[in-house]
Amino acid sequence: MLTIIFTIWGYLTLLISKRLFYSYFSPFGIFGLLWALLFALYYLKIIPYFDLSLQAKLILYGSYFSFLIGGLTAGIAFQIKRRNNKPRKTTTFSFLSKNNQLFFKKAILIVGTLAFVSSIIYLLKVIEFVDWQIVLQKPWLMKYAPRSDLFEINKIWGYLSSFNYIVAIMGGFYCAAFSFRYWPVYLAIAGGLVNSMASLGRAFMIEIVIFYLVAYFLTKLWKEKKLKLKITLRKTVIGGIILVLFFSALVSVVNIRRGVNFDARYTSEYYTGSTIPDPIFQYYRYFSANLPAFDAFITNFDENEKMGYGKITFFPITKQFYKLGIIKELPKVKNYENVRTPIPINTFTYLRPIYQDFRFLGTIILPYLIGLISSFLFLNFLFKPNFIKLIILSYIYLYIISTYIASSLSSMMIWVSLLVFLFIMLIKKHFFSDKNPFKKYVTKG
């Protein structure tokens, strides 16, 4: 029954999104549908999950509706302001000019090549650290290399490979604004695959795909005022083949990562005695087990633990401040422990670091602010677009989409790529703008 209710509610959030935000593809619509489906899948109980505690329900439901209320606040305020003023016309997106097309062609080629080469070097460094012969016999041991303190010096190549995020966003924008037929826009996918081989992780590749799609749809949404997806047999076949290859690659990464230590408790037969294909069962687990995992986390959480006040939510930045001596003590952050749901799981949604930092009050206030700010930026982008807003929105969408697993703010590679990306756009503004007297030397050839 609850599965049906949440499914219907998810559909209603899309209708509200279309009415208030002119598109289903708003932060309000994406978050509203995503979490409604998470609740629906959890209550489907293909896996006999433990029932959520009252405390977990208050936090999970409270944070969900708090985000939506934040989005509604921004949407309603915008509509009231729009009715009380003259209709606002959208401004010209200057990045659609011919000069900027040339800039992005060169930027995508240069940054994409650097990112791809860095990904290859990173993979080779991981293999060298583990040893070639061991990798051939036990490839799953590669996943432990980046966690070693002895590997620290080689992590620079991992950070440089994060430039694939930059190429993904620029590539998605370029495909929507200009053309699909410029091959360097796909360098990020190649770099992502190489990086995934190095870490034996799926997150990096999935994040690149999210960046591509978000940048593409946001640009398309502004350019055409609504998303027009023309479905043809050719596109359907090509899209289907790409999806099959993509998910097959992810399943292969999972199988390699498990190695010979594969735990039978991760199979459908262990819990249900059913013959559900393992890949389907695994993806059901990915989209449903995080809710009871969060419940297990707060149930066993030591309330006497010091509040982080943002140090855990923004841990990569906290760690850099610690190295500089600005912060004297690092908060305790555990990364790889499993909890029983009853199936073993070690991802606890984006609410875990927020709860550690600010407790219950933070899980209500922060989602409200995230919903408010993301919805405001989305509407602002639709009527006054520029590339900086596209960049920031792309990272916000990644955060929103990954909320059901964990917080993307905990990744140093995300922060590195964002700062470098903003620096590139600063260079663009001061040295490659249309008002720059040296523009003619950039636009030629």
C-alpha cells in the first residue's frame, strides 16, 4: 500500500514541478521523484528489511518534505514576483556565440586530453603499486591501493583525472548548444572508464554520466524553453545498446571488486529463495537498502560524540585546513563498515554527515536550505543564464541525485574539479571575452 502511495506522490511532485518551475527537470522534481521511489522500493520489501524506527522515520520523512517545502518556497515566491511585475524575458546566452564555440572546442580538447592521460597514468601507478603479476591473478586487490598511505604521492594523478568531470559538463553543454559530432566531448567517458578500472569503483563513471546529462538537459531546456525528446527507432536501439553496455560494465566492475571473497549474503537466493537474476537484485538493493542502513546508523550512534558543525559534511576541506594547521583536530570519519539491514550495506544517504554535524535539527534545516537555494538557482538560470550558473547547477544536481547513497561533498575530486573549473571560467572571462582587445588572436584558426 505504501509503495503505491509513494509512487503516486512521486508523480504528483513532477506535476507540481512542471507548474511552478516550467519543467519536470527541476531540483524539486528530481528530488521529489527520486526519494518517493526510494520509499516505494523500500516498502516493496523484496528483501525482508527491518522496519524503520520512529526516529529514522522522523528524520527521513522530515528531511524529504523539508527539501520540498524549501523548493516550494522559492517557486511560489518567484511566481508571486512574476505576477506583480512585467513578464520577464530570458536574456541571451552569450556562450552560444561562434567565438565561444571555438573556445569550448579548444578547452574540451586540451582539458580532455590532460584528464584522459592522467587517468591512464593513475591506472598504471595503481598496477605498479600492487604489482603486475598480482593484478593478473587477483585484480580486486587494486581497490586497496588508493587507501594506502604509501600511495599518497601518486594521488595527484587521481586528482588530475577529476578533470574528466569538467570535460563532461563542457561536453554536455557543447552537444546541446552546438553539435554531437565533435569527438573530444566523449573523452570524459573514456577517462571515466580508465579511472573506474584503477579504483574498481562505479561512482566515478556514474558521476561523469550524470554531469553529461545534466549539462545537456539544462542547456537544452534553456535553449528550447522545454525539453523536446524526439523518440525514433534508431535512437531507441542506440540508446538501448549504450545502456546495456554501460550496466554490463558496471556489473563487471562489481564482480571483479568482489573477487574470490564474494559474500553469499549479497544474493537474492540467500534471503528470498527466489531466482531473481542477480544484477536485478543488486540494483534493487542499491536503491532501497540505504534507508534501513541509515536507521541502523542512528540506532547505534553514540549521541555523546562531539558535533562536527560542518567538519564532517565538508570533510575534504576540513582535511586541508588540518594540514595547514588551521584546524587542530580532525573529526572521526568511518568509511567502510557494514551494518545489517539485514543485508550488509555501508552507504547511509546524504543525511549521515549532516546528522553527525548538526543532529536532528540539521537534518530538517539543511534540506530546506538546499531545496530553497537549488530551486532559486534553477529559476534564475532559466531567465538569466550564464555558464557559471550552469556549472554550479550541475554540481548541485549531482549532489541531489546522489543523496540516496551518500554526500558528494565528501569527495575531494569533486572539490578539485569545481575549483579548477571556476578558475578556467575566470581565465575565459578576463582573457577570452568578446570585450578583450586580444580576442582576435583567439578567434583565428
